[in-house]
Amino acid sequence: MNETGEGYNGAFTGPQIDEAIGKALGSGARTVSFTSSQWSGGALRIQAANHGMQSDTFGFVLRHLVSGVLKSGTWAAMGTGVSYEASSGDVVLTSDAPYDGSITFIS
């Protein structure tokens, strides 16, 4: 709650998420937003140049865009697989249903 006693709706922008996570962990973080139209055949490929990770050693937070607010712990975020493709350096998300959201990578 803020000073007026009002709750916060949790709607952060990608750069704000990066900054907050980076400060909390003392490391770099990068958020990549995506839309349901970017998924193909149950997968979403994030190229190495966009996520910035150098290996499969990274943490991440997936968020699902629900009514204009990015939320973790939703059916979509919890049901999404995340894998690192060593040959290309790409990260591949897999899900039964495409959705709008973001993934924050933590190195």
C-alpha cells in the first residue's frame, strides 16, 4: 500500500521490471514482451540478440497479460515451457495456447 492506503495494481513497464529485479539481485535483467500473434505451432522463439543470455544458466519470470496487467502465476505462465537452444542461442517458449505477456531474464 502507498501512503494514502491505496493498493498498487502491479502494472510495471519492462524497463521498470528490469531495474527493480536488477537492483534486488545485483545482476542484469532484461525483459522481452511478446504478443499471441508471435507464437507459431505452440512455440515462441526469442532470438539471442533480444534476450542477451550467453548460456542456459539464467533465471526467468514469465508474466501473462490479463486485462492490461502483467501477472505471474496464471494458467498461461505456469503452463509455459522455457528452453535454451545451444546451437542458435535462442530461448524457446512452448505453450498449448498462445498469449500476450513478457519474460524477464535474470543473469
